Amino acid sequence: MNTHPQLLQVQELKTYFYTFEGIAKAVDDVSFYLKKGETLGLVGESGCGKSVTAQSIMRLIPEPPGKIVHGRIDFDGVNLPDLTMKQMRDIRGKRISMIFQEPMTSLNPVFTIGNQISEMFVLHEKHSKREGWQRAVEMLSKVQIPAPEKRVHEYPHQLSGGMRQRAMIAMALSCNPEILIADEPSTALDVTIQAQILDLMMQLKEDFNAAIMLITHDLGVVAEIAQRVVVMYAGKVVEEAQTVAIFEDPKHPYTQGLLKSIPKLGQRSRHGRERLKEIAGIVPSLYELPPGCSFYPRCLQRMELCQEHVPELVDIGGNHWVSCWLHSGR
């Protein structure tokens, strides 16, 4: 999709879950790239495959029932699915790190924050325990946690939600990773803390020169910090472009619907209140995807062709990719 060298390239990735209900095609033929130092937004409603894509990159898919059945995840010339779990552990945390949506489920409740951060330095940087502890204090200071010398001795439950998220970021950035995957990093936080966390991530990105893959359903956040956007729906990429192009001239009806659902200040109807526009219906079950375009049942611009055939992801110019028969032609 791009002639510039890429740090990460996902090619035709398929990750399925084999269950008693059937086969759930959580990620179905997904391709995109991430360049060094850039911020990529991966957006879509819940259930569209964003988190499973990230877990596939990190090789965190539980097997069984999940399995990467096809595709490549090229990182610095290496196909990650080909690596052994030991080789993957050397990359995970050191070169590719992940911030999870809810830190309370990711931080170990029986170890102090200092233990968990210092372990990163001991395992990946081969520091002594004393050196690792000192670096843990430094990292807590970098993520602007007050009194870091005290906080390293505390357990996750003793910290507020914002503090826990900062501790997760400190852990994720401890080894200067080349890629930081942030899965809804501010969803569980109140608005003021959200802004602080996002500002912190951007500052640390500059300090560490890391590329960021931001997974979110909050298009306002994407508009503020991402250079490019990949829009996913029902396990597939439906649109990809520069952030400005996505917001100024969205091509896919699903992307258009997402943008219309964003609240806008100052808009009022003659009755004094403007109702938000919503996309009718819900994301289809991954066990029972409709034939043709998965967005067909909810699309206001659907054609008979859409119900019969899946449109390919094509470049419509300016490195703007869309999977829609309105633009693909036939």
C-alpha cells in the first residue's frame, strides 16, 4: 500500500475462533502498515476486530479456541507468527508493548507496582534488581506520578484509575519499545484524566520516538493525535487514509455514519435540542456474517450488488483506500 519503508506490515491477516457455536471470523483478511514514529488510529464499533488484531500482533490469542489461520505480521523483517513463544517473549514488552483498556485486569494484584515495572528491566535489559527498582522509580516520575519513591511500594488497588493507567504506560515504555499498541487507553477514565493520559502518551512518544497504534471508538481522540486512520467493520478494513482525508471526505458509508454520530457543540434544532444521528442496527454476529458486504443490512446507500459480492479494498487516489462498491466499480 505504500512505497516508504514500514516498521510493521500486516498482510491478509485472518484470526478465527473455533467454538461450539461455529467459527467466528474475528479478523478476516486485514492489511495495513505502521511507519516508524507515526500514530495510526484503528477505529470502529465494539466487535469489529480491533482488539483481536492487536492481540494477534502481540501473539496473545488464546489457542485454542483462537488461531491465526492466514497472513503475515512483518516486524522489522521478521514474520511474528513464525516465531516460537520464547522468541516472541523477547520482542513482547521490549520492542512491541501494549497498554490495555483496563489496567486492573493487566496489573498483578499481589505484586507492588515497583516489582512489576522493575521486572521489565531485569528480564529485558538484564539489570540487577536494585537497578531495576531505581529505573522503576524513574519511569513513574516520567509518567508524572507524584511521590514515585512511595508509589513503587504500593499495590494496584491502592492507586486511582488514572494512576494505574499511568503505571501501565510506565511499564509499557520502560524498555523504549519501537511500537506501542494502546487499546482504548483512556476509556475507563474521566474526561480530564483522559486528556492528561493522551497528552502524556504524545509527549512520551516524542521522547522515545515510538510508533503508536491507537485502538479506539473515540473519533475525537483520533482527530487530535493520529496521522492516519484505519476503519474496521466486522473483522475487515473498510477504509484507510490520512486523518484529514477521513474527516474531510469520508468515502465509506460506515465511516460517514461514525462521523455523523459525533456530538457537535453549538448545534441546536428549532426545538432546542439536536438529536445525534445514529447508525441503525448493530454489528452482525461474527458467526453469521451476511453474504457480500457485511455493512449491507445497515447501509443507507446499499445496492443489489452489495448483497451479492464483497468489495475489494482499492486505492481511489491519494493513498485513500476504500472497500465499497460505490467507489470500487464493477
